[in-house]
Amino acid sequence: MSGPQTAKLVALWILHGMACAKLLREHGRGTHALNFEAALDELKEIMAGKVGRDELSRAIAWASEEMWDADVTAEPSRLRH
């Protein structure tokens, strides 16, 4: 599993997960949101190993830009270094 298209798919999936965590937090499920975010962090690391850290970072930047262009609010993701 590699390539820019795969990285973009993963990036969209990560941003979707971040939105889910935000929804949990906004509805009083902060503990679940923290657990969800911790799982997302681990999944990001796994996928960065599959598609490449730089490729995934570029894809997350692309996905964030796409969301902003669509007038959807999301916080950008950060990969561990």
C-alpha cells in the first residue's frame, strides 16, 4: 500500500476520525474522545509507515485544504516526529 492516492484516502479518513472525536467531546463524552484520539494517533503512525511520513503529511495538508475550500471546519493533524 503506497502512493499519493492511498495517502489522500488515509488523510481523509484521519480527518473524519478527528471530526468524530470532536463530536464525542462536544456531547460530553470526553473520555471516549481522548481514547479515540489516542487510537487515531497510533493509526496515523502505522499508516505513515505504509505510505511514507512525508507523503502522508502532504496528503493531510491537501485534505485539510479541501475541507477549508468546502467550508468545513477541522483542525489540522500533526504526525509525531
